[in-house]
Amino acid sequence: MSLIDGMDRVLAEDVVATVDGPAFDNSAMDGYAVRTAEAVAGRTLPVSGDIPAGPGLPAPLAPGTTMRIMTGAPLPQGADAVVPVEATDGGVERVTFAESAVAGAHVRRRGEDVRVGDVVVAAGVLLGSWQLSAAASVGAVEIAVRRKPRIAVLATGDELVPPGTVPGPGQIIDSNSTLLAALVKGAGGVPVVLPRAGDTPEAVIAALDGVDADLIVTAGGASVGAYDPVKAALADRGVSFRAVAMQPGKPQGIGTVQGIPIACLPGNPVSVAVTFSVVVGAMVRTMLGAPEPLMPAAPAAVGWASPHGRASVRSRRVRSERCAEARHVRGLALPPGGVARQGTSPSGGACRG
Ligand SMILES: Nc1nc2c(c(=O)[nH]1)N[C@H]1C(S)=C(S)[C@@H](COP(=O)(O)OP(=O)(O)OC[C@H]3O[C@@H](n4cnc5c(N)ncnc54)[C@H](O)[C@@H]3O)O[C@H]1N2
Ligand code: MOO
């Protein structure tokens, strides 16, 4: 595909330089091309010509002369340094140097950045504007990217009504379908939003029947309640349900269904966001063959309390049932040592996002 279409995709094949970078010796400054020994502070030299940036090669630099040269213009044969115009009187026919030239100064040498054959962007790299422009600079036009994994998302619960519906008594608007679809997109996958399933194991099994996806993610019905249909439907069909030592995100299931990997997340929207970011996001990145984590990490400045035996993953103290509070969330704080033994995580955890 074209370079621009590669934005936010994962590169599938190395981009190899087909030209040297820089392609020729050139000036890094507007100034004068000189032989270092001749351009001494206080000395005046005749200016034998101008070299603008543009096609073609300049004439060689005649001994005992200098040439005006512009940024990016090819260095004339014989010159070995550039004196910036600010270090001269700026003369057009004759120029007097206020400072002596330094050998090699303000010259970009051919191939000093990359050489033909160098790998400039490696397979597996997430492509952003910098990587794409680097690929363009060494001659790439078309690039190969990894296929986006198709990820089916399923929200469960009899209480759910679709966005746009005024909820009746006991009903809530399904925000997890939107949340999961957006999380999948953000992780580099293609979301396949399945119709919501009701609170029976049969409904869950019917919803997953014949699904065509690389990964399935469910939300809700994963805990120990009497009506937890995902667990009831899948626990003896290849999915292992465990209490994971994190908060939020305790009840989770992992396994395969119909030969497709599946992650069953708890239903609380904040739990969905946290467990996806910590667990499923890494699965999607692995499917894409992308070594880089989904969210960049930075050290945390302060510590925070974790309950005994669980790692408290913080998302700005948003309470699990308060969906609307999540509008403030931009990242996560992960405790450094993982599971808390003493009840308090030391400072120095990682903030992600
Ligand atoms: N006796 C115990 N009860 C609970 C435990 C426990 O260990 N013992 N764990 C608690 C924890 S922690 C969590 S998390 C929840 C998870 O329960 P489920 O995975 O079964 O989730 P649900 O009950 O289906 O839903 C929880 C909550 O989230 C709301 N929800 C669900 N789906 C959506 C949606 N699509 N959009 C918006 N909101 C949704 C749902 O209405 C519930 O309020 O279990 C605890 N209980
Ligand atoms: O672990 Mo639950 O996921 O606290 O909210």
C-alpha cells in the first residue's frame, strides 16, 4: 500500500534504503564553501561563484577562492568545510572571514545517516509520521503492512439496551460494545460487534456460533453470580475462569471457543477498559507481531494503595460502576511489583497512556 495508507499500521517487511542519506555531500548552512587552510580569521578571499540548492553539480572550487553556498546545495569538489554567513562580512564578490574555518564543519557527508542496503524501518514497527517520512526519504513508495486481526466483541446482560434507547426500570445503556470496539480499533484490530446476548448460557452460545474472527472478547457474566451466563456457557467448553490478582479485573476467563482464542472480561465498564488495556491489548499487539506496547510507559511520581493480594491498577480513581467518570481517563497506573503483599504499592510504578 502507499506510505500514507500505512499510518498507524504495523510494518510487515523491512524498508531498505535504495539511496544513500544524504545522497551527496552538501552544506548544512548558508555560507561559503572553503578549503579549511585558506579560510582564516581576518583573511579576505575572492568569491568565484554561487551554489544554490538544485539539480546539477557545481564547478570545482578554484584554489585561493571561495564560493557562496546555500543550505542543502552540493559541496564543490575541493572544498572541505563551510563557513556560515554569520561568521563573515557577507561579501558577494570578496568575503572577509571573522572566524577561521573548521575542517568538515557544516558539511553533511554522503551516507553519514544511512547507506544503500541499510534497514531504515524494521518489520514489526508501528508506523507513524516519522517512520513514514524516513521510509520516503530512502526511496520507499509502496510498503507491506500486517493484516489487522478481526476481533469479535460481545456484551452480555438482560439489563442492556442499545444507545439511543431510553432505559426503563432496571435497564442500562450498553456502553461496553462501544468501549470494546474502540479499544480494538486503538489496538490495531478490526472490531466485529456482535449483537448483545441475554443472560442465559444458550444466548451466549448462540451469539458466538459461527463467529468469524481471530479473537473473541466478551464483557460481563464472568463472575460468581447466579446469572453469569458467559462463565456458565463456556467454563466446560475450553475456557478457564480464574480470579486474577488485579483490581479491577478479578473475574476473567481465557481459552478457545470453536478454535478461536477468547478473553472473557468482567462487565463493569472500568473493569473492561482496564483488563483490555492490561491483558487483551498485549494479545492484539502479539497477533500483529508488533513489539511495541500499546501505551508508552513513564515512571509514577507517587505510590498508591493496593488491597492485599491484588494489584491495584488505577485509572484516575474512577469507580467501577461510574461509566461517565471515565471521560477523564487518559491512561493507567500500574504498580511496580505487581501483586501487593503489604497493602501499599511503593512509589515508582509505571503510568501508561
Ligand atoms: N460474590 C461476588 N460477587 C462479585 C465478585 C466476587 O468476587 N464475588 N466480583 C465482583 C467483581 S470484582 C466484578 S468486576 C463483577 C463482575 O461481574 P460480571 O463479570 O458477572 O459482570 P456483570 O454482572 O455482567 O456486570 C457488572 C456490572 O457492569 C454493568 N454492565 C455489564 N455490561 C455492561 C455493558 N455492556 N454496558 C454498560 N454496563 C454494563 C452491569 O450492569 C453491572 O452493573 O462482579 C462482582 N461481583
Ligand atoms: O475486579 Mo472487579 O473487575 O473490581 O471491578
